Amino acid sequence: MKLLLDTHALLRAAEGRNRLPKRAASLKADPGNDLIFSAASIWEVAIKQGLGDPDFDVDPMLLRRSLLDNAYQEQAVSGAHAASVTALPAIHKDLFDRILVAQAQIEGLVLLTADRTVARYPGPIQFV
């Protein structure tokens, strides 16, 4: 299974210390699953870290390098992803979450999220 971790899940996974919910940790540990992060998540971290958000107190360059060094694959944001956001129902206002949902739908990825609002979108989304 190809797993796209949302930004908060990525940050928890990168911290270590068993911060991921049990279901997400189990899926992450399964060697049959491919772990994927979105360029949009790195962008979100960069923006929110720059604004001083304490939940995003991490260097986005180091986060990206660490993810790549730990066998995560990077998913670029394409024009098709951006355009398909218009077809999403108005469930969530967060632009970063909406692009992750669009990427999961278009690329056939399973989006792992602990956000109940994001989990309400149709498609390959798992609440963990």
C-alpha cells in the first residue's frame, strides 16, 4: 500500500518517541507499505515555522532530508492536483489538507490522518 502521511503525522513520525497513533505506527512499520510525503507538507512546515507556530518548530530542509534518508518517497504537487481541489466538497478550509486529499485521490495513495475533518472526505483516506 502507498501511504501518504499528512503533515502532522510526518512531524510525529520524524520526532520518533512513539508519537504516532498505534494504527499509523503499525502501517508505517509494515515493510510492504511505501511511505510517501508531499512537497505540500514541506511547504506547510516552512510557512508555519516562519510564522513562529510552535507546532512546526522544525527546519523544513532538515525534515525533508531526514524523510528521504529514511526511505520516504516525495510526491510533487502538480497542476492536476491543484486543479482537482475545486472538485472537493467544502468539508475543510485548510488549503494544505485539501491538496493532500487531492493528491491521494489522483495518485491512488492512502492518506493517513488524525484529523477527523479530513477523514470525512471521500476516497482513500484512513483515520488513524
